[in-house]
Amino acid sequence: PKRFALNFVGLNQLKLETFQKYALQKIASNEALKLQRMIHNENFAVNIHVKAYDKQGSQHKYSVHMRIESPGHIFNAAQEDWDLNTAMHKTFDNLKNEIKKRFRGDGGMDKKVFG
């Protein structure tokens, strides 16, 4: 069961096709399910801020900033890449590493992090 909320900021300002937006939402949903298993929390929110740079040229550099807000903890991660899907995956990887670092001294990730 899904126990998280995904909030996108700036997704509608990007000039993306419908299938590209759907792909980003699918990536975010799948990765958030993995985060849900990692942090064992009942409810948390994932705020995803997407921004495009170099808007004049044919290629765009994308910046993805994420923030997880859960009771008692806040995690942040960011990544830039020329491919939006890659930037999204890398940002989630950075977020997972941030969570692991925060709880490294707690006896590993087998222990419940929030509960």
C-alpha cells in the first residue's frame, strides 16, 4: 500500500510531451516505494522540484531537487543531468545514500528507522 505523497513543482513549466511526464511520475512512484521500504514510515511526502537550464539551445540541462518530509526527519538531495530521467534516478540514488548515512550508526538498515 502506498503511504506517501508525491508533489511535483515546475513539471508543467517544462516543455515535455505527455508520455515524458508520465514516465517521470512512474519513476518517482517506483522509487518512492523503495524509499518507503527503507524508512518504514507510515506517512511521508516527497517534494520534487524540476527545472530546465539552457532554454535557448536545442538541448536542455535539467536540475532535480528532492525533499522528503516525515515526522522527525527531513532529507534533501539534488542532481543535474542532460537527460531528465537520468537526473531523476540519480537524485533518488542520492536520497537513498542520504538516508543510509543518517542512520549508519543505528545498527544498519534492518532496524526500523522511524518507529
